[in-house]
Amino acid sequence: MFRFTIALFIFICALSSYAAGGGVIKEIVFSGAKDGSHPNVVQIKIVGGFEQADCNRHFSAIRVSDENQHLISFVMAAFMSKEPVKVVLASNDKYYQDRCTIVRISNVY
């Protein structure tokens, strides 16, 4: 029983570090390697906001890397189509002050 309780606690803690939110992407900012405040990210501003208490309500970003190129492509397509998206943030990975990184982004049906 003790192991089950520990496993459940760890699972809940892991879930609490990610939160969803969504809306229409209103703005995209591409920051290069020499950006002084938040380098190598693609930042979005979203209408509707995010639901993570310790993350900025309106801004989040994807870290630029080979592994994240599909996320960046999806953000650009969603911005151009003006369709709402659902975003999952990692509150344990902040790229600037209280702004959290995006770990998942998807269509809203």
C-alpha cells in the first residue's frame, strides 16, 4: 500500500507541472540566438490564455531545436488559419520570467 501511495503522489506531481489552455494565436515572435531576453524561442501570444497558475497567462514559447520543428510548423499553420489551439505548458521550464515552454499543441474541435 505504501508503494502505491508513493506512486500515486509522484504521478499527481508530474501532472501538476503541466497545464493546458487555449485560444487563437494572436501573435508570433521568432527570437534568434542573440536575443538578449529570450534567445532561440518561438513565442506566441494567445487569446483566451493559459490555465497554469505559475505561468504567464498570455505568452508561451517553443524552444528552437530539431526535435521541436513540427511544433513550430503547427504554430505557424494555426496562426495563419486563425483556428483555436489547445496548448500544454511545462511550468518547470521557463524561458523568461514567468513564461513557460510549450510541450504539446493541438487543434481544438
